[in-house]
Amino acid sequence: MVDLHKKVDLASSQALMTQAMREARLEERVDKYDRAVIRFHFPDRVVLQGLFRPRETVYALEKFIKEHLEDKSVSFYLYTSPPKCLLKDPAKTLIQANLVPASVVYFGSEIHKDHYLSSSLLSNITSYTAADQVAIQSQPAIEQATHSSGSGGATGVSADTTKQLKRPLSNPNSPTSRAGPKVPKWF
């Protein structure tokens, strides 16, 4: 019953927020990020990664893609998924488009080709882990620790942060750390 009251109170307090207040709250959450990591997935299974300022617009994403296309006259559209949401408004900031701190944006075109990116760019392809390193280094130090511990290792984290993440798993004097198999008391 108490949970229900909390939900109702929360819903009623959120309904009273103006659009300016919601935007200010969103700005506060994303102000800690200097850059947004955007990965563009192409139909030919190539991924192009770019670093953008959170206050840049969707037009900057389109311009970035157009600079790297082999045929600059190809009409294309950008979208996020799921659910499929076209990035139509070029004046929208990355914050307003919910692309901060990191996001995957898909490239779509009515014209089907073997590859869309320029051949000079395709000759400089790096591994996915190298792209992860760049993405991790672009985030604040606090975010680096959570990203690396979430992936199960300390890849891309500085040596100082790695030392802080290492903790003893158990106390050597505790009964659970003694040698020998665990046997129930009734045996």
C-alpha cells in the first residue's frame, strides 16, 4: 500500500513539472559528459565511430556521415532502434535526441550498394576493441571504472584505477575460506 502511495505521489509531482524544468533536469544529467560517442552502423556491417559534443545537432551527424561517404550525393537517413526512430529534425541537439553519452545510430538509404564509405576510410579499419578504447578514454574517469568493471576486466582503465578496483574476495580467517570440501553438519 505504501508503494502505491509513493508511485502516485511520484506521478503527480512529475506531472507538475514544466517543459523547461524537465529540460533543465536533463541538462544537469548530461553536463558531466564532454563528448558523446556515436557509432554509425552501415548495411554492409561496417561501423563508423565519431565523437561529438552533446550540444551539437543532428545536422552535425549528417555532415559527418556525408564527409565520409564515397558518393556524397547519395540520399540517406539516420535512425535509432528499437523502436525505429528517424532522426528527422536537423536542429535537434544530441541531448534532445537522447544520444548522450553514447549511442548506436543506423544508416539507411534507398540505394543499395556494396559499400557506402570511401575506400580511403575502409583501408584504415581498426578492430572493435580499439574503438572501445577510444570510447572509454573519452568518458569521465568515474564512468571508465563502471564500464570496465561491467565488462569483466580492466581494459582501457589506467593503472591507478585498476588498483582501486582490486579487492580481496574473502577474508583468509573466515570459515568459508578454509581448505576442504563443505560437508553438511548432519553427516
